[in-house]
Amino acid sequence: MYVDLAKKTVDHAMKLGASHVEAVIQSGTLQLTRYTKNEIHQNLALKNVLMNLELAMDGNKMGSVSVKSLDMDVIKRSVEIAIKIAKISLPNNEFQHYVEPKKIKPLNGIFVKSTAEISPEEKAESVKTVIQTALDYHTNVKWSVGAYLTENITYAVANNLGVEAEKKWTRGSLDVITKADDGTGEGSGYAFKLGHDVSEFNYEKVGLSAAKDAVSAINPKVIPLGEYEAIFAPEAVTTFTGFIGRLGFSARAYQDGYSCITDRIGSQVFDEKLTIVDEGLNPKPIMHYLLTGRGRPSRTLC
């Protein structure tokens, strides 16, 4: 189990004199099928692993490293590097300690076997359905492009205060862009599907949605300037709320002064019509982890 290795890493760093330590291990299998102008042109699979180690020396002098290896000798050298970085760093007065252990409430339904084991052939058939549905909708539909991604991810974390946790989850995403042309103008349509269980994806519905938008977008009309009530698609809402979450609501953004709520906690920032709730135990939102190999894995909540 990865959490055991994370715990060993924490123990090793503490023996070398660290005040606080947190080790995070993420292992992932990614499978991606891309297609352009109605033809699949790329199918790949990638296995990757990343350990991120962060520690403090003398209470609050921080150092961190990331390593794409689970070899203990490599990890031990990484710990030594993190300690050297911490020793020459300025104190971080905002840092107190890492999170303390709490009872973990199981989050069920986020690992789905059918997503983890989907084959390239199954993906190809799904992409074919998306493309053909769009072409069958209207003669003005010319082609579709997109990507079908699935991931099987394991995440483990341990720290010096006794936190030891590990969890698996899956996710699948399907992007579709469809083009239409009637000879006088072009239109573009977009559809997106995201979830833990790809067996629930309705490929006909996704293909039809992008095709309808593409056809209806041909020769758009110009409307007078003014105030209009607008209804945003979920994909559009996810885009701007995702940026708000990453750049506005994190502790680091607030402490560094670039958050939209810096010095405004307790006061109204957004319109009263907008309500944003952080539900970490809601299985419907999907957490994206990208194995960048640089610092912590980048995260987006959709």
C-alpha cells in the first residue's frame, strides 16, 4: 500500500530532525483516445507515479521536493534535499502544523471498475457513436473532433501527526467539438461529459448536443446592445468557478494577497444570486489530479 511508503518517508524525515513532515503519493493510469475530423488519430496509455514531500525544520522553515520514483533510496535522497532547502529558507510565519487526524467518512462510488478497465476498442466504438450521431443529425454537419480520457488514480497521504489515508478513484471525460457549414457560414458546437462511471455516458446524447449547437450557430444574428438574461451551460459555469476556487479560495492565495477575498472575509463579494458551497464529501464533483512532476499535483474541482 502506498500509505505505508508515505509513512516510512515521514518517519525517515523525522529521524533526520524535521519538525513537521507530510508525504503525498499519487499513482495513476491514464488512457487517452483523440480524434479529429471524424477519425481517431491517437490512442495512448500512460502509467505515472509522483511523491510530493514537504517538511519544516526549526518549526517553520519549509522545504519541499517532488520525485517520480518509489525507490526508497531515491526517496531518502529527496528527503535530504528537502531538509537542505528548509535550512536555508526564511521562516514561514503562517505555518503552524499539518492537519491532525480525524475520523474518515467513507466516500463510496468514486471508484468504478468499468471505468478502470475500459478497453481502447470500447472507446473507439463510443467515439464512432458520437461522430455518427452528429453526421446523421443534419447534412450541414461536417466533422467532429475531441478526446476521450479515462483515469484510474490512487492517492495516499501521511504526516507526522498521525494522518494515514489512502483512496482510489476513477474518472472519465469526453470532449466533443462539432463543425457545421451550409455554404454561407460555419457554426461550432461543444459538448462535454464527466463522471466516475463511463458506463453512464450517453454517447448519442453528447454527439447530438454538439451537432445541434453547431447547426444553430450558423449565421448568428446580431442583437442590439442591452441587458439580457443569460443561461450558462454547466461547462461554462465550471470554467469560471474553477478559476475562482484555484485562484480565490485557497489559503495560499489569501495569505499571498492575490485572492479575490483578501481582506474581505465577512463581507459580501459576489452577487446575492450566486451561492458557492464546498462539499468535499459529495461524490458528484470530480477532482482532477494532473501528474505534473513539479510540486503538488495540480487540482481542479468540476
